[in-house]
Amino acid sequence: MMALLALLEDYANGRIRRERVFRDHDDFLAHDDDWLISRFRFPRAVLLDLCAELGPVLERATRRNHAIPVQIQVLTTLGFLATGCFQRELADRSGISQPSLSAIISVVLNGILNMVSRYIRFPYTVREQAEIKTQFAAMSGFPNVIGAIDCTHVAIRAPSENEFAYVNRKHVHSINVQIICDSNMTLTNIVARWPGSTHDSFILTHSSVGNRLNAGAVRDGWLLGEFNNIKKSRNRNNCFFNIIITCR
């Protein structure tokens, strides 16, 4: 009995090395696309591509044995963003700890941000614009269209600072996000930094795309947008650098 008590005391005082316990990770990708989209917003093929792109970055982030697999890192991050569930609940389902998930989210998001410029690019070259114009003309009959533009509100929790600035016209706290896409709905520009009370026209005029268009980056092109988005412009027929055509 004394020997057992001594052993327990040594264990409690850290004199006996505690063996780490590694939990099994669920194979999320074994599920069908409907299940994956409902939890991660993407089908299997897209998730695999994203894991392949982020793999080198996430594998370099740790050189420890029993490193968390890239797929688990990517999917748990996407699951957190898509559902907003508690980190501990998501971590338990993934077979990792909540502190590990918290660290993983930052690493994965930084990796995604570093990839953005390779995939989300506005068509400034003549060749790129010509291709998009042809596609829009074939689809809608509008000539010389280089993109469709609109803003959407993403709901957020009320911030502790400048709370009133984030209240949109529907009295909801949000970020007003500008999005431009081509005829295939491929995103070519995203601006996601303005509070919900910001008008759509202000976001465009203060964006990098707006600045370059104002400087003459596009001479013969139009963006399609809704009429309400520019109703506060001083001159509706000659607004936004002569490149916005309005429609509903």
C-alpha cells in the first residue's frame, strides 16, 4: 500500500512522465457532398484542392510527431467559420483539443489569405477583359461588360467600439462586403472591411479597383450593378468613372 501511495505521489509531482494520449480523428471526407456542404460549405473536390494548396504551409507550421493532419486543420477551421459552433464542441468531434483548434484557425486563415491574390484578381489586362466581355455578351446581350458588382451584408456581433457604425439600414450589425464577379460567377474582387452603415457607392470609390478605374485602368468597359446602389451619386449618367451601368 505504501508503495502505491509513493507511486501516486511521484505521478502527481511530475516525476513520472505522463504518456500523451492521441485521439482518433474522424474522416470527414468519407461523407457525401451534401453532408460536407452543410458543414463546411464546399464539396469534397474543392476541399481536397484546398488541402493540397495549404498542405506545404500547414505541414511546415509544426515538426512535431503526431502532428494534426492537414485535412483536420482545414476542415475544422472551415467548420468553425461555416457554423459558428463552439470551438470545444468542434474540437471534440475532430479529436483535438480546444487550444489546438484555436491555434489552427489562425494558421489556416493566414495560409488562405496568402493565397487570395492567386485566385481573386480583377481583369485589368485587355485579353482578360475581352474574354469576359464576350462571355457576358453571349449570356445577357450587354456589350463591353467586365463584371457584375453588388454589396451584401454579413451579420456580426455588436462590436465594443463604434457600435453604431455597424448598424445597417435593417438595424442589424454587419459588415458591408463589396463583391465583383465575372459571367461564370468567379470572384474578381472582394472588399470586406467597411461597417454596415457604409453606402455601397462609398465602398467602390474607396476600393483599390475604384481607384485604378478612376485612373483610367479600363477605357471601354462596364460594371453591372443595381440602381439602388448608386442612387446617391450626384450624376447617375456619369458616375463611378464612367464604368457603371445600372440595372435591376
